[in-house]
Amino acid sequence: MASTSSISDPTIARAGIGRRTLLFRVGSAVYGCDIEDIREIVPFRRATRLPGAPSYVQGLINLRGTIVTVIDLVGRLEPGRPPVTDGSIMLVSVAGTTRTVGIAVQEVMDVRLMGDAGRESADGGAHHGQIGSEGNGDGIVRGLGRVDDTAVILLDIHMLLKQVLLS
């Protein structure tokens, strides 16, 4: 797999090679998503639980007068693990609406440049689109990448929100 460089590397930034990827930790794994998908990152705050909501929905927070639903990514991706109680909330605008959803993660780590050539599908082959959900294009995992010596699972945040909001 190809190595990645820091976004601060001016040579790569000028060349326009790759995508800026936000790296974050959820449970024991490192995940990444396109930084353009994230509107804002705020410190974790306790959410008001919604009765009858799935366990991975932490609840609602009031963010500067806007009510935001917060999804616990640990609960969604690694059921059985304790929920996020400290870390950050990544705010994502839901495509086609004015709605904002928060995604609670344990740690926001860095922004790195990751080229398409440096990504692979989960089965080890070349990256050819989304994987997961039996190859029907509805998977939340786009592929795998590598930062330094750490594997990064690349997520499609909008597909994740679509699955969570429709479940």
C-alpha cells in the first residue's frame, strides 16, 4: 500500500493528489472519512436520551440553538463495547436537507492526504468502489488505507447516516 503524507506537505497539497482524509479512533480501530463531509468538530457533550431509540443513538444535544441527533459510532460499528463518553462529536450535514447529525468518536486524530492508489478493498484487491453489504453499493466501508504503520478503515459517512436514519 502507498504511504500517506501530512496535509501540511506543500508539494503534495499543490499537486492536488489524493483526498484530505480525517482520521479518528473508534473503539480499537482507526477510521477515516473525507474531510469535506465534516462540517464541524465539537467537544463531546452528554446527550439527552430518546426513549425507544436504538442503543447507538446517544440522543439529542442543543448546539447553538440547533437540535442535533448524536450517533454513537462505537455502538454502531462495534456493538457490545461501552458507548463513547469522552472525545469529540463530528457534525455532518445530511445531504438534501438542512438537518445536521453528530457522530460521537473517541478521538479525532489528524487530517492526512490519501490517494486513491493507496486504498484497497477489504479483500486485499485494488479499490473498486464501496464494499460491504454484499457488494450492492450500500456499504459504509469504502476501502482500506494505511497511515504510517496503522491500517485505516475508510468510511462513507453519508451512507452510514442514510442507514442509521432509515433503520
